[in-house]
Amino acid sequence: MYSLTVRDHIMIAHSFKGEIFGPAQRLHGATYVVDCELKRPALDADGLVVDIGKASAVLGEVLAALNYRNLDDEPDFAGQNTTTEFLAGVVFERMAARIKAGDLGPGAAGLTAMRITLAESHVAWAAYEGELGG
């Protein structure tokens, strides 16, 4: 399996509900390093997994909708704890939709899986990985 990873980051604010979150129940900020790993079993005719420029640009556009936002105020996340794990799934779904729409170009047709990783720090991260439908 071949893979290509592009990286960006987002800065958000949010709070959590539930005693398990301790002081994180209060409003706080987070900066996430976001990795998008795209996978396919064979390279395309140009020897690529996917166009790295298009993958970087689309990841940046997906993250721009979250960047510098208080996620507590976002209607899409009403009543949801926007944990690192949850946000990895959100970025996955939004990237998958953009891939399906053709935004990564025709070479992306061969992509079979993707993994989104959000790193909270150098010692803690979470990811969501899944198959990409045709």
C-alpha cells in the first residue's frame, strides 16, 4: 500500500461537558497539527498517490472552516464534546466529501483509504482511519 501525507494545523477554542474532563470543562484553546494520509494499492500513471499540491490545498480549505473558531458556537457541533477523536472524524468526513467531489483531481480516483491524525502535543494524538468509497 502506498501513501502520501500532507500536514497543516488549526487553532480552536472549546469546552467539554462531563466530570471526566476536569478543568477542560472550562473554555480553553488547542492547537492541532493535522496529518492527512492518503492511501492506494498502486501508483497512478504518473507514479503518484495523488497530487500533493491539490491534497495540501484541499486540507487547508477543510481546516479553514474550523480554524480560529470557538467550536462551542458552531451549530454543527451543538451538544457535542469536540474531543480530538471526534474532530479527527469530522476532518475525515469533510476530506472524503471533497475527494468524492473530485477536488483532488482525477488521480484521486484510485485512493482507497485515508487516515486523519490530530496531534494535541508531542506526546498525545488521536486519529480516524477509514476506507474511501468509489
